[in-house]
Amino acid sequence: MKIVLYFFVILGILVVAAIVYVRVTSLNAGQLRAYAGKGPDTLGDHVTPGGIKAVRAAVTDAQFDALLAAVAASDRTLAVESDAHAQVFVTRSKLWGFPDVATIWRDGETLHVHSHLVYGKADLGVNAARVRRWLASAGIDA
């Protein structure tokens, strides 16, 4: 009986340690920019394991600004990096605090939004739903 108790205590400690690690570990530049510029450049939504890359044409400056505002206003989302080429945001899940990274940039009038998970292999469509919500709120057609 003591062995079972010890097993569950150790298991509980490991779960708490994993939660703390995910919530407090900062993301490095490589994790933030891992997918920037990668993936298909053809128009449309390209679902990838753990994320999505959405590419849209003829996006105006006003739509681009509205998209960035919608992303910044999202729950648990923080702008973490910005330069002349791209904006990078991290959105953390409500329960565990798992980070998803979204990189948004324009190539001329073509918009690229790449959102993906950092830990794990599948996001159950969370990134795709979030990106589509952002695009819709900015008035950018699918």
C-alpha cells in the first residue's frame, strides 16, 4: 500500500513540475521564429501538424492593422517580438498555460499568419480556429 502511495505522490510532483516548467519557462528566439517564412506561400489555409499557415492576398494597411489589434486584444496573448519584417505573439492555453506562437508578416500585399504549438504534436485545431477568428474580426476573407 505504501508503494502505491509513493507512486501517486511522485506522479503528482512530476505533474506539478511539468506545469510549472511550461508556465514559467521563457521561449527563446529560435522557438519564436521557428516557422517564420516557412510553409506554403500559395493562397489559402494550410493546416500543419500542430498549427496552421494562412495566406491571403490584397490585404490593405487598415486590415493588417485591424488584424494586429485583434490579435493583441485576444485573451492570454502577448506581443513578444516586433520588427520591420514580422510581429510575433504568444497565446497561452487557459488551463495549463501551454504556449502557441503566432508570427504575422506581409510580403507586399500578401498576408502570412503562421500559428503553431510549442510543446506536443497536436493542437486539436485550436490554432486554426484562433487564426480564422482573428482574420474574420479584421474583415479579411477566408
